[in-house]
Amino acid sequence: FKEGTWKPGAVFLPPVCRNQLRESGGYRWLSSRQDLRPTRLEGLFSTSASSTARSTTTSGREEHKSIKMSGSPESKAYKVGVHWLKVLFQIHLHLGGAYGLWLVFTQANFVTTLLCSVFVFLGMIGLTLGCHRLWAHRTYEAGVVMRTVLAALYTLTCQGSVYDWAITHRVHHQNHGTPLDPFNYKKGTFYCHVLSHCMENDPDIDRKKRHGDTKDLEEDNVVWAQHWFIWLVVPIWGFLLPVNLGMTMGDSLTNSLFVLGFLRLVILLHMSWAVHSAFLVWGLDPKDRKSGETWLVFFITKSLWPQYHYLLPWDYKSGEFGTYDSGVCTTVFKILSVLGLVENPTTISSEGVKKALAAAVETGKPLQDCLNAHKATLKDVIEETHHT
């Protein structure tokens, strides 16, 4: 480190800071992180009034604040708290949804309930096949018409833009189970599924989103059109249209508002949250022999497929809710594939898995890298299976 200079690979620190880092052993860590840039050092150091030192030499040297290094590279000098406006919004939304559920069994017309189910199904398709499998993981390709339809269906969920959802999910995968995971499952099921959506924005996570690879999303005109006009399409297309349709079919404003409005949004909201918490709900912990011995086994089938999805997110067969090559969303995808509306779905063959395992053992490379090397389209897998 050179005084008064900075260049890529070096970090400038005042002399008083260097002395304290040398005494605390911080230099050893900094010297092993010479690839850092100043912007990436944010959050690794915290200023403290008790650790502030002033240089009082006769030469009138400039005063410097000493910087106290945190104990771990991942520790933070701040604490992200609960965003109470988000909490109040969720409380009111869920109260409205609960009242809408009561209206389903007491006052609402059957047509209104049927419309609610249809809108939930359409929103789920836009969320799973659109945001998750297409834009977040690029498990297949689709033309502009199909992408427009999927973006419109996702907008029915009223959960923001495709761009924001996709990049947040990518950060979730890249930092799964770490402090930089927006939905860190290690903090518990309640935090992963609910509380993580009611917290203040984490600057470190926001920085990950800004610095992530989003070139494919930025070059997608459908994604950007939906992103820039989200303020217009969500209230009109996502909320007013379903409510107005219920009134058009002869139901009251109250029933339409709370059933087709609040209840529908609450159901879709929890479906979206479940995409991130599925690891806890549907998955098994391979390190825990008793991970399947919970009350959940009476309602759902727990398996290792959620773990597989985090290993190979580009496999189009991975379902959002603990399934593989089955389920409603995958069935819809297969129908769209037969109709030629989607193409080039990516997966991996059994032979490819065997080769990847052998390569990982022989070369010592990470298993995920070896599996990625055998990534193939469904057409290639079928041809390989046919010839063998």
C-alpha cells in the first residue's frame, strides 16, 4: 500500500489507520483481498467515536479518524430493521384477504369465486413459467408474443416488475444461506417466508443487485416495457380489471373488491414467497436424518428436489414447489412446448450426471461446474438417449 496513491489492486489508508490495522492483524486479511475496490469495502469498516484518534504533531498534520475493522468480512456496521410501513401494508392486505375468504362462503357469487381461481392460476403461470423459469434462470427461450403474455400474467400478481423479481431471485441463488441472501433460510421459516419481505432494504444486498449480471434482462424489450410502465399496468391491469370483471358478472362491489382483489393477491403473494421458502417447506436436509419427521409430511411430499434446483437452476423440469418433471406448471410448459410457443428448454441427461460425477472425482473441480459443463437442450438429451 502506498501513501497518497491508489490503483486497482491497492487500498489507500491514512497512516494512523494502517498502524491500527497492523496492530490488530487486519493487514493480513487486507493483503489477501487485493482485488477489492473502494466501493466493495463499504460495510467492512465502521467508524467509532471511542476509537477516533487525532494526530496532534507540530507540523499541523491533518486529523484522521481511525477505522475499526469488524471481526468478519461478512459482518456489518449497521443493523437492518423492520420496515413498519411494509408491516402495516401486509397486515391490512391480509385482513382484507381474510374477509374475502369469509365472503366466499357467505355472500360471493359462484362466478366470482371461479374468476378468483382463474386469476390465481393465470398469475401463478406468469410467476413460475415467466419470472422464475424464463427470466430468472433462462431455462428456455420464448418469442416476443409469449414473453408479452407471460409478463401480462405476472402483472396480475401486483408484485412489481419482472426485472426486480428476477434479479432479486438471482441474488438469492448466488448467496443462498448467507447474510447476503434476501430470504436467508438459516434465520428460520417465518423469516424466510414472511419477515424477510417486511425488512428495510439491505445496502449490501442492493449493491449485489446493482452489480449483478442483468444484461439479458436489460436487452429484453418486454421486460423493460413492463418495468418502466409498472406504475400504470399494475393498478389498471393487475387490480381494477379483475375487480371490475366481477362487478360486470353481477356481483357487488364489496364481494368483487375483497375476493377478486384482496383474497386473490394474498394467495398469489404467498405463492411467490413460497418460491423462496420452498427449500424449507418441501426440501429435506441431507445432513439431518430426521428432517422429514415433521407435521408437514401429512400435507406435502418432502424430497431433495429443492436442493437439486439450487444446484442446477437451469433445469426446466425443476418445479417451484418440491416437484421434478411433474406438477401443474410443468404440464402447462409441456403443452406450450408441443404448440411451439416455447423452445430450447435446458436440462441434463442421466448419462450427463454420471459423467459430471466422474469428472468431479477425477479433476477435483466443484460438482456444480462439472454439471454445468453437461448442460444440454431437451432435444439433445432426447437424441442422446435415442442413440444409446
